[in-house]
Amino acid sequence: MVADVILAFVFTLLVSASARKDIEKCDDPFYEWTKYFDSDDPGHSGDFETLKHHLAYYPDDVCENPIGIDVRLLNGEHHTSAYEVTSISLTHGFACFNKHQRRNWGVSKCSDYKVRYCCPKKVVCEDVGREFTPFFDVSSGEGIDQMETVNNIRAISGLDFVVCDEPTAVDVRLVDGTALMTGGNVLEVTNLGLVCIESQQPAGKSCKDYKVRFCCPKRPPVPSTCGDGREWTEFFSIDQPFTSPSDPGDLELIADIRNQRRGELCRPEQITAIEVQLMNGVPAAESGDPTFTGLDFGFVCLNANQENRLCHDYKARFCCPEKIRIPTCSGESEWSKFLDRDDPTGRDDNELLPFQRLRKPELCEVSLAIDFRLAGGVRLDYYDDTFAQLSQQFGLLCQNRDQNDNRCDDYEVRFCCPKHLPEQECEGDGNQWTVWYNSDDPSESGDIECLQNLRADNPGEICENPSAINAEIASIEFPYYLTNEKVKISRNSGLTCLRSDQTDNSCVDYRVRFCCPKRFTHPVCQGNNNHWTEWVNRDSPSFSFDNERLKEILDGNFDVCTKPTSVEARLVATEEPYFTANEMVSISPSLGFICQNDLQVDGMCENYEVRFCCPDGKDYVVFTYFNPSRLPSYE
């Protein structure tokens, strides 16, 4: 260390009092004294408080180019009070050599000294949630007015968001990075920037070339990954940073992209990530340019922020919802023609299916899918309008009041309809639909509404031979075929949807109903030598049921054959057919007749009697009467 000091101070052993007085000043308004430093003690060679070592020991507290230095004894007295030979330099600091000191005709040690430096005032931006912007230099060149202010930066760039409204600090430097000092110039510096008017400078002085940065709220980080259910647009590069001398830089702004490339970029509120690259594919972060990126505006590189005053050329892409693609209309379905029944001249553009059917009754009531575009055939990846309704079942509705400009575009739509509607009718005056049945939920195998199981779970409600079946989606009550799922449906077996048959390995939940006779007609006793027996009433409904079953009648030794070919039942009180009571009963030639109290609405059966067609014939399966009161009314 001593050798370094000797070399540094070889020509500065003696410094005039006037020179020392000049370097002890710190009167520039943009500078201030540091604290005192005492990094050395007078040892064998002397006391050396050098700038080089102070920069090494206290890098955050000492500047490289101080404009003043103040040396004191440790007790605070001025260094001259020691009457020692010393060396002081703005470049090198302070030195006192023991060998240069003479006291009482001998060599004495130096006293112990401390020094401080006149350095630029520290400008900090340490408040939580704030940070410095990049440096701006919008008034480039010396000898001209320097207007490095918030308002001027915004005006020249055309972008308000690059600097906040109320910075809490400003950092001003010469354009080469040197700390600001007046140097005799007349400057106005506030948190809103720097102003130097050339005409106001003293004789022989000119405005320097300055740059500024501001302490502003931190910008939220911009994601660069695109999540599930979304997709990247193509890369856009609609601007270059060198089209004219007044060009502010490379501005890949969302608003400009949407204006120049209509329909290729989604609305700003829908953007969730941005990726920016140089034109050769290198990530923007590796360019070295200070830049701005925001989900609300896009990407900006300002020439005024660059040391060479020129940005690189960039391209940007954006993460948006999936593009609007033409839906499929396949299988037993087909597209209608494109229809444009309305214009947005009034309140809205109404292209809803129910209104379309007023003009085109051949359209299906509920479509499987819709396809839309601008009137005239123009398709876009993204549409600017907010739709009041956009439904694959019912169409499109755009209301003017919902739009930023209070006007919808004009649209045309087409609908995906079944080529034929597999809806079955319940025909015949004596028939009607049963109630809806939903006995199964989409399980591991699928959704199975089996007629045999439905009969077992709902005794007496479904006839043996339905003439038709009807099925629909249980949750929304739409026809089953609107799902485009592969299902098997039959009036004799019910409905089956197997997950293994579906492209997405899942079935929706279905329900079914069947077309059955409203009530049974009077039975007949056919065949030679067949006749009706006497009426039998072996039981009354006083306990659990009215039991007129064949087995119990035979056990009671009534005059009835073992294999009747037909059976008839009636009310004892009125002799009217049994079905006029509207009760839930079971009846067949092999079973006879039974009415259970707990199956009735009022908890009690009527009293019935039966007769059988004997002596010949075969047994039939149980033929159960179903209660019309549990069926939907069509009145």
C-alpha cells in the first residue's frame, strides 16, 4: 500500500493553501458531504486515507469523482492545526508520511486523520412497490434547451404510461452517466424532471446533454406462458424503430395491432401473457434494451431510453382465448344456409333461432351447433363485440348498448340441424305418454334406461308393448339427439348409451317415456266351450290389500279353472270396470287380480270382484294396469 501511495503523491507533497481551500468546498446544490472515514492509523510509514481504498472499503458511501475533500484530525480540528507536512488530492485522497515530519530536531510520527468527500446527493427509490424507470433523453445534444420532464417525455413518445403522474424522486445525470452538477449552469430540477433553458445560461455556459429517470410504482410482471384452454397468436411486428428521425422507437401496441390487423388479436382484457423477441428469435430480455411491457398496452421500446438512441426491432405475440373455429356438423346433421335476418340499426342484431324460424319454419327447434361470421362472409379469429347470447342451441344476439362504441357489427349465422328428427309421436286417441323415467346415472359403463328394469321398478306403470319411446337430456330437457352421442333407442328395450362408444368416453344423463294405452278395454272370453265363471269376491281391502289372486281363489274351492284364458275385474259397489277407479292394480289370467293399499293415493283400495274365462287356454304374462293420474296431462 505504501508504494501505491508514494507513486500517487510523488508530485503532490506540497499543496498551496489556496488550492486546498478550493477543494475543501461542497457548495454545489446537487452534492453533499459523505461521513468521515478513518481507514488507517499512523504506523511505520504514516497515515494514508486514500480514495482508492475508501472506494474498496465503502463502495456504497464514496463516489469515484468527488468535487471536494475535507481532512480533519480525529478530534475534529482542521488538519492544518497539526502543522504537519501532508498531501491532499481529489484524485487520490490524503497522505501523511512519517519521514517528512520534523519535531525537536528528530523524526516524528504523523497524527491520525479522517477524511470526507463531496459527492453527488444520493437519489434513492426505496419505497415499497416503487422502482426507477429507465433513463430518458428526449432532448438530445448540448447547447440546446433540455426538457427532460414527465410532460415532455409523454408528449414526444405519445405514451402516457411510460412515466407515472407523481414520481417521488428523480435521478438526473449527464448523458454519459456522470453525476449532475451545476457547473455554473442555471437548472430547474424537481421530481417532475429537469429543465435547462439555453438562453438563461450565464456567459460562456451552455446546457449539457442530460438524462433522467423517475421513481414510479412498479409495473406488474407480465406472464410469458400461455395456460390451458388458450393459445398464442402469431408474432406481430407492425412498427420499426428507425422509420424517421422523430420516430419514438418500436411500438408494438395492442390498440394499433387490433386496428391494423382486425380480428387477429383478442380484446385487451382477454390477454393473459405476452412474449417478445428480436426479429431473429432472440428473447427481448437478452437484447440489453430497456423496454416496457404491459397486458394493457403491449410492448414499447423507446429510442430515448437507449445509450445509442436506437432500439432493436422486435416482434410480439399474445396469449388469447382459443380462436373461433368453424364447428363440426356431421353424422345425421347438416348446415342450413347462412341467414342474416336483422341489422344492428335499432337496438341489436338479433340472429336467434326462434326468430329465424318465423321466416324459415323448416329450421330445427334446437340446433346442434351454430356458425357465425360478419355479414358478407368475412371471418375473424376474434370479434370485438360482446354478445348478449351466443348459444349453439339458440343462436346469436348482439345488443348495441353492450358495446364500447354502442354499435354491433352485422352478423350472419347458420345452424346445424338433424337431417331428420327421430322424434316419435304417441299416436291414437287411446294412447298417451307415461311419465318420464330416469333410473340410471352415467356410471362406469354409461347410462342405461332399460325397459325391463323400469317395469320392475315401477310396477303397473308401463304397458307390455309400448307403441313409441321418447328420450331427452335430463338436465336441460332437450331432445336426446342434440348431444351427438351414439345411443341405441327402442320402444321394446329402452335407451342405452355406452361410454366406450363415445369419443370423449362419457355419456350425458338421459330420461325416457313410453307411449301406452290410456286404459284397457273389456276382455272377451273366446274359443269353443269357453265361458265366464261367476263373479268371485273372496277378500276385502280392510288390511293390506284386496287379494283376488287365482291361487287363493283356487285354494278357496271356488268354481274356477287352473288355466283361465282371460280375466275381468269390476268394482263391487258399482259393477263398473276396475280401471274406472284409477287405482294402481295388477291383473292377468295367471295372476288374477290384486290391489295393494300402500300403492294408492288415499292409502286404501276399493273392493273388487273377478271372473275368469274357463276351462281352456294358456297363461299370459302379468298384464298390469297403470294409473292414468300419474301421467302428464295434455288438456
